[in-house]
Amino acid sequence: MPGAVEPAKAQFAQRPTDDLSRKGRHGPAVEGAIMERWFGVGRSLLADPAEAGTQACREALGGRRAGLVIVFASLSHSTPAMAAAVHAAAGGDVLMIGCSTSGEFTADGRGAGVVVNALGGDGFQASGRAVPYNSMDLYAAGETVASALDDVDSPHRVLLMLGDGRSGDQQEVVRGAYSVAGAQVPLIGGCAGDNVTQTGTYSFFSSGTEVRVLKNAVLGAALGSESAFGIAMAHGWHRTGEPMVVTRSEGGRIFELDGEPALDVYLRRTGGTPEIAADPGAFLNFATVRPLGLARRTGEDVRIIFECDPEQRSISSLADTPEGAMVSFMEQDADQVIGAAATAGRAAADALGGAEPLGVLVFDCCVRPIALGQDNTDAAAERLRDALKPIPFGGFYSNGEIVLTRGAKGMHHLTVAALAVS
């Protein structure tokens, strides 16, 4: 794809590539030694972005050499100085991906700062791709980031994706990635956040010595290991009332439900008013916690409704809702929604087939704290800590979650996705 930043592979025996490329096998810092696979997490709430990045990275590495560094940073900390500081603290020559968030978290808590996750050790491989927004064809972006799998030949592989909820239907990115990865390689990740400001997101990428901060980009890292990966998701919502057929739609915009104007049906079934529909901010707050569920064989994919058009009488979701699809209104089971992060994290660790979990990455929808409220968000965080203790984990509040273990769909909302590494 023109404009793509590629490729980068975390292996130390390098070969000639373009100026933003690196290939080789991650191995021990000392020639001839054996370093067991490891996963480290660091967190900093320091006000200065560069200082926070340095502190979080050093904590995550603990003096070890990483094969891949994954950075989650609040919007206030998503600066070139922060990205450069993390990269330098990791040794200045490391594969790094990351993105801005709507909040980050670890076992130590939540807050606005920087979270660094680092992986390495013998038998671990990683390869990365980045596609800037100015060259964005969403389907082709998915194909490009999935091409990183060509560099990884481990018995266990997974594609970690960091999308962008602001640059169109990210389902197209997932579809493009699936066309390359196929059914045998699971996809997992989340879309970068912007602290729910709708202003745009940032991504951090390095394939060696140069660090890029890219706005509204799509990133991917193919991970390979001699031991298993575990993937799981949970949301805690269930359908209510009679299902409806999407009789007219285009992408994420729904024009008709059961042959009626979609906005009319939505307001009638949710108790919304014309005044709410006329105020974009009020409608966003009202609708984000009154989602639709897109019927799947394994349940429902949650679709957040975030916008309406009173003139067209349409409603808009953050992902494709195709014509002919069956949808239902969704309501939350409070206890299951609170426990969704713990459920997903624990299930991912349990999916390792008996291998010891080294760490977990967690992607939690940025709308869930709105739906839960402060007290229940705190309770959800506590349950996640208890479920994974003593396994380290790092995560962020995302603008859409990616989980695809079968089929060609994989974008989710109001959902928690988790990747366990062994």
C-alpha cells in the first residue's frame, strides 16, 4: 500500500530492508544465554509525557531486552517526546507500537498517563506494520498490517491490531486483515481512543531507530511464540424485545428498521424524545448506553448508536450493520457488565491450554465507564485485578474492540477483549 510504514520484525539477526524496516529473531541480551519468555507492565502518572514514558518503560522492562514494546497513552501524553522517550528507554532499537486512549489501566489502577507493555525472551517473534491515515484505504490497511504474519513462522501466531475509530468503518480493516490471515490466525486488539472528545487519535510506531507519531493510523503486530496465546471477550449485555430487520442501510448508517424510518423506531422503543434527537450531544449521551445487538450464531455483536439525522430519520453505528441483518435492542445485566473485564481476562488466561500465563492485554470499550458509572467502574477494575492476580496486565479504554477467532466479522462495542501470552 502506498504510504505504509513497513516492515519491522523483532529478531536480532538483521537483514537489509527499507529505512523503516527491521528483521531478526528476538533473543537474549548476552550472546549464548537463554532468556525465558517474559511479559512486563509499567505505568506512570507523571505530568511530563517524556518523563512518564521513561518511567513506565523502565518499570516494564526491568532491565531486560524487549522484542516488542506496546504503549498506551492518554491524549495529554500522546506526544512525540513521550514516544521517543519510551523508545530510548527500551534501548533505542526496538519494535514499538501503541496508541492514544480514553484512559489506561494496570493492576495498579486507572488514570491519565502512560502504560507500557513489553514482551521478549527465547522463542518469541514479532513483526509490525503501520498505515498512515493519508494513505488510508481501510480494507487495504487491514491487508497491509496482516502481511506482518509473513515474517513470523512460530507454531502459535496471533495478529494484534490497533485501529482508529475516527477514520471510518473499522470493520473494513478487520475484513482486510482476515483476507490475509485466514481462519487459522486469530485477530485481537482495539481502536485508539481520544478521551471521548471525537478530535482524532494518535499512534506510535518504530521499526528500529526512527519513531513515528501518526494521526488516525492503523497498526498491526504479528506475534509468534512456541507457547500458546489465549483470546476471549465478554460484554454482559442481552437482547430485549422483538428483533427487527435492517431493511435499508449503508455502512454503519441505518435508514430503516422493519420498513420504518430507523430513528422513529429507535426513539419509540427506547423512550427517546424529539428534543433528544435534535441535540447531538444529548443524543450521544442517551444512545451510547442503548445499543443494538447484531445477531450472530454465537450471540450478539453490540453496536453503539452514536448519532442520528432528524431530517433523514436515520441512526448511525460505529460499525457496519448490513441490510437484511437481524438486530435487537440490548439491555445490560448489571452484574455481568461489571464483571465483563474479569470474565474476558480470566477466560483468555484459561484458554492457554495449561500453559502458564505470563501477562494479559485488555481492551475495554470507552463507553463502558459511561454505562457503568464511577462506582461500578471501580468495582469492575477490582474484579479484573482479583481475577488475574498475580498475572500482570495492561490495557486501555478503546473506541471499538477487535476479536475474530472464526468467520469474517470481528468489530465489537461495549465489549472487553483480552489476549493472554504464555
